[in-house]
Amino acid sequence: MSFSAEQVKNDFPILTQIINDEPLVYLDNAATTQKPTAVLAALETYYREANANVHRGVHT
């Protein structure tokens, strides 16, 4: 199995940005990390379709 850095890079939308006429290069650090498109899509689906606190405000 071969590794394609360009294919992996395409999974991270932020890396399409051009800053000071240069492509953005992002190195991970302890403060934050970038998320690939698949994770962003899963988060969006969660917040649109599943995010709920079904028992909040229910008094018994």
C-alpha cells in the first residue's frame, strides 16, 4: 500500500488556503489539531440530526 501525501492533504480543507502567496503548511501541536473532511461531515450530521438532551426539563 502506497502513501500519497497529496491525497491525505486533500482531506483537510484548511490546507487549500494560500497565505502570503504560499500554500498553508500546518504542523500539529498540543494546542489543537485539524480535522479531515470525513470527521467534519460526521460532526455536522451529529449536530443536525442527533444532538439532543432528551431528558432536560422533564420533571417527574
